[in-house]
Amino acid sequence: MGDKMKYRLAKIPAYVFISITSITAVIPFYIMFVMGTYKNEDIFKGLRVVPGDYIAENFEEIKVSTFEVNRPGLELTGYFDFFDSSRLLLFGTTEFSYLSRFGSEAQKMVIDSILSFGPPAIIISRNIEPPIAMMESAKTHKVSILRSAETTSQVTAALFQYLNKELAPRITRHGVLVEVYGEGCLLLGDSGVGKSETAIELIKRGHRLVADDAVEIRKTSTHTLMGQSPENIRHFIELRGIGIINARQLFGMGSVKIMEKI
């Protein structure tokens, strides 16, 4: 390819991007649940606001900033050391079974003590009807209540999968990301060295384009980096002397991919 081709075909180790946490991602609560955009995700199809349940008046100000979820255990007994109020609260059969041992006043006192920390929301699994004490406490502390017909384990897994992806630290890098034999390969180099031309040749040979020019990289775990294209330039690739082409239209759906592990 000649000395002029100074691009690098790189498999980037995750530790290189540990500093990505300089960008803190948050998800507005109303976008996730109230406006219903989560319905585009299969994992959230069963999660909904049930008529009669409570949505806080200040829901537009609530942010979800962590992918971890709290299932109150010791908190129901009054132990709040290390309690993280930024997590979503998940109540299932076990939690309600424990609360049923108390009278309505005692239930409200226990729930009040938890909701006074101001968690983003309560999610109830198995479509269990929230007790009156919980509804009153939620209104007092302005904590929204949602329900799902799924089991507690299924809701936990769905929330973790979605939030871990959406809240992952991220950074955008100039380059081209292609899938070659199932491996995500990031092409880096100065403008004009031939990254896009290399990518188009790989596409002609049956490999797939993920992103051209700008690559959004998310650190989804300690050792995992996922790359994708910004939505407004997805599937497009710029070739010098030709212009911008749509790889999906020109080579078919099999020539592109939304996201790939680097």
C-alpha cells in the first residue's frame, strides 16, 4: 500500500480508555419511562405506568445516573449504611412479603425512611399492586412508581443491560471502524491517508462497515469497548474524488453493522 499509507489497524486495549469517565452520562427519567422511548428496546416492553400509580410532578428534573439497581433488604430493617440513593428501587414478592408483616402505619414508616433519601423511582415486578402506605409515601417524597409484569430477575437483568449500555463512559475518535471476520478493527490515522478507501475495499470483500470518520466508543465494562457511528452519519462513507456514499444502499444490508466490539 506504500509508505504514504500510515494508518494503523489497531485492537485497542480497554485500559487505554479508563480516563473516558471524564464524560458523565445520565438519562432523564422522563425519557426512559414517561415519554415511552424505552419501548424501542425489547427489554422494556413490559415496563409501564399503570393508571392509578404515581408519577412525580418533578419527573422532568429526575436523572438516572447509575446502572445498578437496589433491592431493599437490610434497608427494610432500618439499616442505611452504604445505601446508594441514586439507584432505582426494585420491589418484588420477597420485599412485599416482608412488608406485609407490619401494619399500615409501620409499613409507611419503613417506606418513608427509604424514600426520604430520594431515589429516582420505584419499579414493582410481577404487576403487584402497591400498598396504600407506599402510594402515600411516594407522593410525600415525590418518588414515581412503575410496574412490570416480568419477574424481579428479568426486570433486574433488563435494567442492567439497558443502563449499562446507555450510561457507559464514552468518547468520540476520528477513524474508521469495520468488522473483519467477526472482529472489530479500528483504523486510525491522519486525514487523507486512506482509511475510508481501505474500508471500502474491505466491504467489497464481504466485511462490514460500522462507522466512518467519527467513531463513538463506549466502555461497557473494564475490558470491553464498543464502537458505533453517530446516528446522523450512520452507514455513510466519504471517498475522496467521489463524495459521500451510502454503503447500505450500495452494497446491501449485509455490508453494515450498528455496533461492534473493538
